[in-house]
Amino acid sequence: MSSKTIINRYKCKQVGGNVTVITYENTSIMFDYGYAFSSSKIGSVDYDFKRNHIDAVFFTHFHYDHVGRFHLIPKGIPMYMAPVTKRHIQYKNPDGAAKYDEFITTINQGDKIKVGDIEVIPFLSDHSALGSFMYVIKTPDMNIVHTGDFRLHGYMAKTLYKNLRHDILMACDGNVDTVITEGTRIIDYPHPDITTHGMQLKAEKIFKKNKFAFLYVTEIDPESISAFYNAAKKYGMNFFVDKKVFEPVSMYVPFGKEIDNRFNYEDIICEDDIKLSEDVLRKGFVYLISINDNCLNEIYKFKKFNPVFLFSERQDYLIPFMGNYKSNIADFYNKAMKVCKKSYFMHTSGHASRKELRIMLKCLRPKKVIPIHTDYPLLVKLLSRPYLKK
């Protein structure tokens, strides 16, 4: 007997801006509604909500390519997201968040949300966005797992392993019919994987020998920030944050420390003019910068102390003619390196490697795999074949 459950994907043959709609008879639910990246040749999804009814929208996490277009969803459609995702959109789009507040419901791991004949259950995942969810979607004739963006090398890897091996399977009654999975790194980046904990240990070695360090990492990656914070605190160093990014960096703390104490960096210090005080000279510091002239001046101020520069982003941001080249970041870095005695590159990906995709599939043993969030969906399908339940 054929299933009445229908899964439709929109613009999923690219990384970012993907939308998934699951329908059972008269009920349809959507997963994510974000922007495609500027480099996309396919563009963002302009879903026709008037022609195609949606009963609810679920968001996997707070990244721009997954939640950025929430304010374009017609009012009245319920939206479900993690508490930290709601806080993030309140910061990034305060007017939109205020207008849609009555339609937004925050959810946590294990909650069961019933939308018509479809039941949805969120599970904490491991990704560079705090509070990311995988979802179990149960229709009367199908058990589906939507992975969202995930990895298995962050601070939350242990939690996700447990969810994959036990809780998600239990929610599916031991039988997963379909996995909708990201495949961002099906063709791996040319650098080796580094875990968040491994990055923390590397930073500890650097801070043991260098009392003054400037750090660049995106303000919306609280896990990487936590890794450097934890490394700095091992040696009693101050952890300064440029005032231009202090609000987004600090707003994650109340949510992070409820999930894992390693995300608790509540004693960070907002700063835009570091004084050469006895405390600073004795303890040293790590300074989380933003890309602006004031931060560059702060680096030059400490020239005689031989500071180091930690770059925790993709290295191709700095390489001209590469697809991800960012001239403002590259220019800042080149100027900073006229002062800093050495730079260190350490970045942990927010996405699953091929090995981690295999682990997920081996745990869930689905009958079918549907790739999203990848430039190479066929390769994801080929990788999944040995793990499909016959």
C-alpha cells in the first residue's frame, strides 16, 4: 500500500536556503524558511503560501539560511523554535519578532507537538548554532527524521550520539522510514577535522606561552567562543569582547549554561579601550574583536607585547579569487599581521563529515534518504546505500 505522506523539497541542491514541506492528507508542515547565501545561483525559496496551505513551521536553528525569512511567513501560521532561536531573531530582526511574537512557540527536547495528524518531536543536536534541533516527524504511515544541520565533533556530540542511538529511535518505535539529511561536506574541505574540545586544547597551549591574544570568530558561534574562553580561564586570563559584538555574544549565555556548563562565559568583559593596568599586564587577555578600525588600533596599541592573532574562521575568507573571499576581513587580517608576531588558524566545521554522515545512518538505518543542504545530492545518496534497511 502506498504512503499518504508526501515530502517536498525546495531549492535543496545548494547549501543554505532549503525548505522542506511534509504533507499528510490535509495537513502540511514546513521546516525552515531562510535565505540562500549571496553566492547562490539558485536563490531563496519564495513559497506560495496562498496556493499551498501550511499549518505550522518548525525551525531547526537560528542561522540566517534557516530562519532569516520568518517575517515573510503569513501571520497566523504557528511557528515553533528553540528559546535561543527566538532570542536570536529578536536581536537580528526586532520589529519582525515583535510583530510575530504571538505566533511563535518555544519548544524543548522531547516536547510532542501535534499538528493535525502529524506529530513532531525536537531533539537537541550538535551544530555551531546553540540549541539546534533534529526533528522526528510521525505521520500515521511514516516515521521521518529531519537532521537539520549537524555534526558529531562539537561539545554537544555526546548528547547527539545518545539521541541517535536511543531517544530518536525510541520515538520512531525502532523504525525510521526516511531520513532527510544535510550533506554540506559530502565533498570534504581540504583541512582535517578538529573537534571543539581539540580546538580548546590547542588554544590552551598557545595561551600558556602568549599572554596577549586577539581572536576573530563570528559572534553567532557561541560554541567556538566557549572553547577559547575556557582555554583562557585555565590560565586566569581576562576575556574581553569588543562592544560592537558584546550583545550578541553575551545573549547566548543564559541558554547555553542550561544545556552544558561549558557554554557559561558570563564573566566576559565588554571593552573597546583596554587600559594598560596592573591587572591586564599581570593576567594578560584574549580579546574577541570585530572587524573595525578601533579593534585594529587596539592591536597596534599592544605591539610591544608581541600579541598573537587567532583566526577561527574558514581560511578561504582570506584568499582572493576564492568563492568565500571576504575582502574586509582579509584587509583587516593583513594589517593586524604587521603587528602580531604570529597567527594561528583553528576552525571547527559546523557540518558533518562523510564519516559522521555514515555514523548517523548506521544508527538510524532508514529505508530511504533524502538529501538537502548540499551541492551534491547524488553523492549523499550513494554514500547512504550500504546503510539502508532492506
